[in-house]
Amino acid sequence: MRANHEDAGIADSAEELTNAAWSIDESAELYGLIRWGQPYFSINEHGNMIVLPKGTKGNSLDLVGLVKELEGRNLNLPLLIRFDDILEDRLQQLHQAFDQAISTYKYQGTYQGVFPVKCNHQRHVVEELVACGKSRNFGLEAGSKAELLIALSLLNDPDALLICNGYKDQRYIETAILARHLRRKPIVVIEQADEIDKIILASKNLGSAPLIGIRAKLASRSSGRWGSSIGETSKFGLSIPDILKAVESLRNADLLSDLHLLHFHIGSQINDIAVIKDALQEAGQIYVELSRLGAPMGYLDVGGGLGVDYDGSQTSSMTSTNYSLQNYANDVVATVRECCEFHQINMPTLVSESGRAIASHFSVLIFNVLSTSTVSTSIPLKDSNECLPVHNLRETLARIKSIAIKSNIDHSQLQEAWNDAIKFKDDALTSFRLGYLGLPERATAEQLTWACAKALVELLPNQNSTPAELKFLSSVLASTYYSNLSIFRSAPDTWAIDQLFPVMPIQRLNEKPTQLGNFADLTCDSDGKLAKFICNGNSKPLLELHKLKKDEQYLIGMFLGGAYQEVMGNLHNLFGSTNAVHIRLANDNKYQIDHVVKGNTNSEVLEAMEHNPDQILERLRIASETAIQDGSLKISDAQRLMDHLETSLRQSTYLQI
């Protein structure tokens, strides 16, 4: 449990909220769906989450019904559902925003986007983007040799850009030069000063030159979680003196005529539009100066950074943005236009690498809850021979209940009562350690302590005047929902950088949630949990949830996780990738399954760690034969054991319900 808790939005009672009439609108407000979910997610009259893959322009799908049908196709949970219509819609929205800005500001140039492959490397995802972006000459950005191979194989549009970023060796650069003969359009962006000599050498060896770009280190400040990744200490890019040296080196090698692009990047998930404006002004001036130095130029790549409003607050918080997609496009177009007009320079083709804004929305992770646990707050029956600490705890509980009768509750009395409860619980623990107290009495002391906590929470108003030490009691009494997923595999950023994604039930949203809880995953790691949730531009440590029903799955969705999560996930405890499915809308509220990607089996993750599954089986077969000879294992049980082992190797790494 973390020491710092933010109780914004947490209900008064930790164990159970007052049951009352509840509407789907209240659920939409409670989980922030009306803010972050538009226009792709909503709730139907049955209390189920629905998906509108084409936004307001198409039909909807009941997400609960969809999951059940997919399970019927042997696609077990946890399940990643990719809505390709959303991916296409996000791509269209991006281009339409720039189209509108170009028209509004009478910009004498065009926009041409690229998708950074690092955002989501999955083949079907990249193929889908290339296919639906072809009419827009939509391209790709590669940051490594492997990504370059992906991009070269998929981009068959001679007008689509292939932005070559990242560290480059001689083979990388020569590959990009030769790819121009395949009617590809790679632009080799100089990220490091030593890449200039490599480009010059490769051009001499091959007798042809690449299209060249330069990445600039901007002095402009950034914001958000990646704010420190730019400036003079940035990992990539050339300083202004280095840019001037690069221009002279290219001029001396007769390659300045191949310099066509200026690139900059001010960090991912920029939350403040003012940061973007400052960077654009600085980059615009650098672009103008490069043109004056004799480079033909033609492209200005504004990099990534276009943020996603994960919590829907429309603020400059870490998980939001204080601008819209249209605001972003307007500022890019207007700022570059103003700079070029002032200096009478031809306006460049604008390029952006907006991977997060394109890919985040289309992927939904669905997982099921296996069980729950909470501290016991029931009051044990009184024993005539109870020890003093237990007796004192009973009196403390009675005192708290007497305070509840009063019309005016004194917070100092509540604080004093909780201090006493903790002291008497510690007394019981000390007595147990010294051997004066048995296990039953220690259990009684703990139950009475949590009964005191429950009684206190029921008295606490949701006010700022509540003592700080009492505010965390809701978290202490909250339920843990044990879930069939691995945080490290499916949502690594929640663990690594405290990224918040919208998380909520996808069913029973017409019922009032009566529990407060957080999620624990399947890994044997204390960090394997979801214990921080969005809340009106802030965060809260607990989420309002429902009590589990017997013989009914409780389904939870994690949203806006389509960027980075899959490729950055790891094999902690050897939990592998989940099943994934690509869905497209069909007519009459129906759907078609375009692709099914099976998750890792136990055999596959073992092989990834260089364990041979056949060898494992053979070792265990020999061990079972020895046990049969010793008489400690029946032949029938040995056969059952081997059947279980063989089946497990073929199955998913996740629990089968």
C-alpha cells in the first residue's frame, strides 16, 4: 500500500456504499466515460458498455455480448480487442483536422502524416494503417534497422514518406539509399554528428545519395512526463553549431541539394499547447535559416507529442491535454505559415509522427476477476477470559459507536479513538510475540481493530477537514480484486511510469457499485497491481466496483492502451501475450473478425527462455516412472499427471476458468 493517497472521488464507506437507484448516466459520470470515451464508447440500456467503432457515423457493438461470442470461439480471457474501424477513424480525424487548418489559414502547402512503428509493431496494425492511409500518402517512421525492414516491405506508395530516425550504421544508411530504386521515399534523418560521414561515404560507394533530413535539438522547454527528454542534453538531434557544421559538410560533399527535411521532437504526450507553440516558432526559424543556407528543404517534421486525453479533464495534467486535435493542427499550420510568410520562404509540407493519438483508442483489453478479498470487519463473539488488549479494543469500538449518536461529531475524538485502537492492536501483537497471547486472541484483536476502522469510516464526512491519518482508512478496508492478467505484459506503463489508463467494469453499469477496490494481477510481484485510477484530472487509489455474483463473470476493461503497451510488455513470471482479435463493423449491427492472433502458450514462453518443452516432459516422465517403481505413484495418477503437463504446454499462460 502506498503512503500517499488522493481521496478525490472516493465514497465515504470503504466496504459498502448505500444501495439506491442508479442510472447508466451516473456510471458514465462516475468512471469519466462521458469525458474520455467520446465518441467511441458509451453504455446501453442493459448496463453494458457499447463500442461505436466509427464514432457517430456508424453502428454500435455490445462489448459484453461480443466478449461472450469470442469466448465461444475459444478466445479466452484476457483478450485484446482491436477495432480497426477506430484506427481508420483516428487516421481520418487527424488528416481532416489538418485539412481544415490548411483551408482556414490559407496555408500554401500540404500535410503528410507518418506512423511511428515503435508505437505498435504488430503486423496487422501496421498493415491496416498503410492500407487505410494510402489515399493520403500516409507513411511510416522507423527508428531501428528492424523497423526499417518492416516499413520498406509494407510501403509501396512512391509518394508516402519513410522517415528514418534512430541510430544508424553503414548498412542501415546504404539500405535506405538503395531503397529509392524500389520506388520508396526514405528520408535519412541525421540524429548524430557521426552519421554525416557515414552518409557521405555511402553516397560515394553507391554513386547515389539519400534524401536527407536533420533533427534539431531545440532550446524550447517541454512539459509532461517526458519534459526532460529535450534540450541540450537530449539523446538525439544536433545542436545549432552542429547543424551549421553538417550543412558545410554536406555542401563540401555536393550533398546539400539532398537536404529536404527538418525534424524535431519535444517529447511524447505533450499536455500543454503553449509548449508546442514555442517549439514550432523555434523550429520555423531554423527551417528558414536552412533554406537561406542553400538547402532546397520542402518538409518540416514536427515529430510526435500530440497527446491523448486519458482522463477526459481537458487540462494540462500528466494524463490529459489542454488542447484538442483541431487546436493542435491549427497551431502547427498557423505558426509555420506566419514564419514562412514573414521571411518569404515557400511553405513546407508538414509532417507529424502522431502515433499515440492514432493508436491509443482502437485497442481494448478485457480481463475477468477471479476472486476478491478484504480485511475482516465482523465483530467476534465475546469471551469471558479475554486479555486486556482485546478488552480495550471492544471498549474503543463501543466509544466510536457512541460518538455516532451525537449530532455534532468532533473529529479530534475520532482521531483519538483510532490512535487508541492502533495502540491496543500493537499491545496484542507484542503479547503474541512474547508468547502470552494465542493465535485466536490475536485474530480477535485484528478483527476488532478493523471493526473500529469500519465504524470510523462510516462517521467520516467527505470533507477536507477530515484528519489526514483517517482519510486512508477507506484504502485499508478496500477489497482486492484478483484479476486474470499480467500488468507487466499488458499494461507495463502503469507500473513503470505511473501512466493512468481508464479502467472500469463493462457490465452492470445500471447497478450502483457498492464496493471500493483495486486490482491485483497473477504475477508474484507486489507491483503487479492497478491501484491508481483517473478522477477528474486527478487520481484516486480505489475504484468503485460491484460485488461478485456466483456463476457470473465480472468483466473489466482497460481503455486507450493501443500505443506502446504491447511491444513494451515483458514475460514477468512467464505470462505471455494475450489472445488478440481484429474486429470490423458489418451491416445490421454485426461484425466480422478480420484477424485472430493467438496468445503465447506455455511452451512458447518456455522456449523464449531457452527451456526445451520436450526435455521438460521427458525429465518428468522419468521422475514419474521412478515414483511408480517406488510405489509412491499409481500408474493411473502418473498418466493423469503427464496428460496435465502436456495439455498445459499447449494452453495459454493465463488461468483457464
